[in-house]
Amino acid sequence: MISRSVISNGSGAARYYSDTSRAAEYYSGEATPSQWHGAGAALQGLRGHVQDEALTSQLAGRVIERDPSTGEARERQLGRIGKDGAPQHRAGYDFTISAPKSVSLEALVHGNPAALEAHRRATAAVIAYLEEHGAQSRIGGECTKTDGLAIATFEHVSSRAKDPQLHTHALVANLTFKDGKAYSLSSEKLFDHRSAADAVYHNTLSLELQRSGFEVQHDRAGHVEISSYTRDDLEDFSKRKAEIDAALAGRGIERDGSSATSRMAAAMSTRSTKDLP
């Protein structure tokens, strides 16, 4: 499932997503839980791991343009200047790509890397789709297709309730480029294609899971789940929150202060042979 929201505070958002990504790095055991994507990022030399300073600049509308004749880089501020002299610029948009519950459990509780990789490939397909169909700006009073987006992704492994939930935040900065010049993003197409992007995610996820040997099933909306997890399995896991909390309490850990790792361990310790495949 893909949800979207508006990012209003660039520096605050940068701190939140980067701080949370450090937890994701610890749990996934990888060095790069965040990643730059899109032609708009590449044009500014943004690649690989997302640094706090670079993310803050992008969300604040401080872009790097290059002189087409000399290649010289220069920084420019997008947006309007307010009466107080401060720039006024919407930071961007958060497209949150959430794995189905069975995929989250297979990847995070059972530790199956194939399920995690399937989610990552499906996420990459979504990002490519959004860039292809959502990159536009209002130039000269007309909506004009542009040359790409700057997207920072952060992979997270738990919900706000601290339960295992694999999801990726795709932060689309409010900027785009046309012929080397930066413009603020016109978001209509981006929003219009959210449902189609959701279909891209589930179609790609289904194919990737099947390539890895999983049997899958789809609901009427086309959303995919791993077939070996029945509806009762998924509902039972949700109902076991009280048991998991009790297991945490037995270890002297309160739910609000628990980590995703400790909750996953508690989930495993409370499993019966009928709980999950």
C-alpha cells in the first residue's frame, strides 16, 4: 500500500527520517539504509547514502544548478521570499510504501532475505514510475514535463506501535529540472498516479516473490500476500500484541520503550506451532 503526505518542515523532516534510518541500519545489518534516486538528484551529484545536510538542503529548496556551457555549479534558492526576508518553500512529499503483512513477517520475523529483496525491487519500480509520470512544473504558465525528480528513500522495519512493519519512505523533494534549470515541482501528476503506482508495487512484488519460490495470492484490489500465511495467521499475529507485551514485561521492557528487535524476539518467543508457517 502507498500512502502520501505533505512534508512541511525541511530541517525537521531531515532529522526525523535520518535518525529513524539509523535504527533501520542497525536492524537490517546494512551500511546504507537510505538512498538517493532520480535524475534530479543525479544532476546535483547526489548519489548513494543520504546525508542529513544534503537532505535538509533539498527539502529547503536549495538546489545545485550547473552552467550548461562551463559546467560550473551554483546554488539557487527555490520558492518565494517572504516579507521577513526568509524563503517560503514547501519541502516536498512523503510517499510511504508499506509491504503486506505476510511479507513483513517473512522478512523481519523469519529473517528471509528474499522477501526483503522483493520489497526493495518493488519499491524501485514505484520510484521509477513516479519519476516517469510525475515530474512536471509550471513553466511560463503551462504545466511542462520535466527531466526528473530528487527522491530520498529510507527503509524502516517497525510501525509507530513498534510492531514489525517493513516500509519505505520515498521523500520527493519539491524540485525538478528542465534543460538544466531548477523549478518547483507541480504535484498534480504525482498525486494522480498514486493509485497506479500502488498497482506497480503489488504487480512487481508478486513477480519477485514468485521468482524467489513463494506462492502468492491476490485480493480483489490486486494486493498480494504470501499464500502460506492464511488470514487467520495474520489476524492471530495482530491479536498476539497482548502476549508480546507480556513477554516484554517479563524481560523488564515496556512497550513504549521497546525496540523493533526486542519486539520481534518477543514475538518469536510467544509463537505456538500453529501461529505462523
